[in-house]
Amino acid sequence: MSILSEFKEFAVKGNVVDLAVGVIIGAAFGKIVDSLVADIIMPLVGMVFGKLDFSNLYVILGAVPPGVTNTLAELKKAGVPVLAYGNFITIAVNFVILAFIIFMMVKQINKLRKTEEAAPAAPAATPEDITLLREIRDSLKRP
């Protein structure tokens, strides 16, 4: 088998396509969670903890050149080394929220599967020959 035909067989298999769809949906879902955390949850957390904005929490690790304002964006732009731990907190919160959402989804899917498995199946229809034999038996029993 040539390398090209092996690659074609690999790329066309269902698992590869399923994986690609999962990655694409996961990336889109990640953007939704990022927006949820950055635009909704973190402002509420900041309001509860006194207008705290995690994205602007940092520690300056080097000398600040004169004329550079003491903001994270300006410090990074000037090339000053900073430890931006606030961004890490935001990403960690994103992860926790994403993991919780996925947990809840899997929990609901498992619950639905258990309900489907627990539901009794409808009794199978009695075959016609068995029905006829029962009718014959019942008619022979009558005097």
C-alpha cells in the first residue's frame, strides 16, 4: 500500500472525522465559555470583592522605563517583564466553569441513558401461528 493510499484511508475513517468535528465544536464552545467568564462572571466577582479586576493583577519583575504608565498593557508594550497572575486566575476560573458545564452535560446524558434502559420494552407481538394454535386449543376444550 502506498503512503498516499494509507493516508487517504486514515483521513476518511469515521473516527478522524468525529475527532475533527469535536475539536471544532470544542474551540467554539471554549470561546463561549471565555466570553461567559470575562463578560459576565468576572465582573460580578469583581463587584462582590470590591471592583476587583483579575485581568489587571500583576507583579513587575524588572525596571520600569521613565514615561511608561503603570498598567499591564503599557508595561508589556514597553517590554518590562511582568508576572501577570491575574490572567492565570481568569484562565483557571474558565477551566473550572468549563469542567463543571461538561460534567453537568455528561450527567444529564447518563441520566437519559439510564431512563431509556430502564423503560420496559413493549411486549413482542405474538406470532400468528401461536395465536392460531391457541384458538384451536381453546376450541377443542369447549364441549
